[in-house]
Amino acid sequence: YLITTTILERGVTFPEIDLLVLGADNSVFSTSALVQIAGRVGRSVSRPDGDVIFICDRYTRKVKDAQKQIEFLNKKAKKLREGIS
């Protein structure tokens, strides 16, 4: 697992990683930042997916929304990989 600051939302890519976001409910993270950070997971042809774990004291609206967006985007990507649009 990679542990990082918000810098990971800025497009840094490390192939074949899993990710742990500590304090995902902290005000430093927005919903879009959490989604962008989660998008750094996998990122290689041999392993395009991976695990993202949000650690938080409270399951806040932004964490819930990020989780929903990530699930939606993953389903969409899976359909595209399978040739269904």
C-alpha cells in the first residue's frame, strides 16, 4: 500500500499499487480529491485495478459520494473493456 498526502490527486502515477487514505473524512479532502486519488490505483496493463481503502472517523457525505462515484466509474470502465457502451 502507498500512503501519501493530497499530492497524489495531481496526476502522479505509480503502476500496480494499492492505496490507503488516512483521515479521508478530513476537510483537506474533497469528494473529487478522493475520487482522483483513488484513480491512481492499478494503472498498468498487467494490473489495471487495485484496492483503495478510506480510513475515517466518520462516514461523511463526501466519503459516501466518493465511494458511489468510484463504483459508478468502475462499472463504466468494466463495460468499456467488455465492449459494451
